[in-house]
Amino acid sequence: MIRKSRLATARPLLATADGRTVRPLPKTGDPELSTPEHRAWALAVKRRAGWKCEECGTPHGPECRLIADHIVERSDGGAPLDLNNGRALCPHHHGIKTAAARARRHGLASEIAP
């Protein structure tokens, strides 16, 4: 006679999160980016670029989305209000540049190139 055994399973220690009721925390902006000094810097960077993305040359008006980007990111020691450390980028190119900088910072530079 063959005897079947049952494996006992432990209950999970954590309950399963219901995605319909659990919401992520709201995104909060960096307070340094809301200062009058930073806003003036960003406006100067965008004006200097003629309201165009400095990577692809796509024109953007003052009402359109154009990002004043720090060439050397602040978290990497870049000067926060130096005009020589700023350039205007469209959201597409800003995302590419930021992802590449983050990859370099975490030692993944060979996986993502700017």
C-alpha cells in the first residue's frame, strides 16, 4: 500500500495588497527646485537656448514643456545655479540624459548610453 503524504504550507506573513485600494504616496518635488533663485536660473537657461531643445533643436514656446537640465546633476556635485551647468532639453532627451546619469551613478554605465 502506497501512502500519500501531505505537505503542510505555512501561511504568508504579509497580506496581499489589493491594488484597487492601495495607492502610492503622492510624488513630492524637491523644495530646492521651487525657490525663486532656481526658477530664475531655469528661465535664463531656456531663454539662452531660444526656447529650443539643445539636443534635437525642437522649438518650444514659453507655455510648452521644456526642462532646464543640470549638465552635471546636483546629486553628482553639479553647481545648482551656474548657467554654464545648464541646458534646455525636451522631456524626451531629459529622460534619456537622466537615465544615463543614474546608470553611471549606480555602476551600470555600459548598459545605458546617453
